[in-house]
Amino acid sequence: MDEKRILLVDDEIELVEMVKMRLEAGGYEVITAYDGQEALNKAKRVKPDLIILDIMLPKMDGYKVCGLLKADIRYSKIPIIMFSAKAQEEDMKLGEEVGAQSYVTKPFEPQVLLSKITELLKQSEGK
């Protein structure tokens, strides 16, 4: 099985490093971005297998990044997990409306995030 590539987007550097180490230990290749514009550019350049996307980002928020990727046929099949401290029902609903497949709130259980990733990658392989 080839290594799956995950784009991890968050403006909290320590969090990115922690999650990146966890994902790499799980056998994933991890590309990072720290703002919405960088996330959009990297997603288009590397076409990751999955994106973990914070909502509150500099330059462009995660909802906008997700919406732009889902509106483009070349990237619309990439599963996106919204990753945010915003845990209100309307935040989750908005994530769904812009096309995110899942929503993980911070603080988070690493095992919950890893199982979501596994589940979404399996689903996307089946398509």
C-alpha cells in the first residue's frame, strides 16, 4: 500500500507539529500549511489524499478553502475534515454545507482523529 498524503492546515505551529508527528508515526506523509491561501495553493499543487483543515485561519478561513476546493472538479473528491475549537451546531452545519466530510473539535482525542482519517480514506478509495 502506498503512503497516503495528508495536508494538515492550522495556524497553531505547536499543534501542527504534534499532529504531524502522530500522523507520520501512523504511516502518513504530511504536508503542512499555516494559512488559508497557502492551504489552497498546496492542495492544488500536491493533490493530497485527505485534508485536515482548521476553520479560523489567516488570509482565508477554512470554510472558504473547503468551498473553493469542493467547487473544483479536480479537487472535489478529496475528503476534508474540519478541525476547529468552534463546536457550535451552526459551525458544524456550515462545514457540512461547504462540503466537509467530517468535523473534529479541539481539544481532540488523537485516536478519534486517526479513526476518522482511516474511515474517510477507505470511503474515498471505494469511489
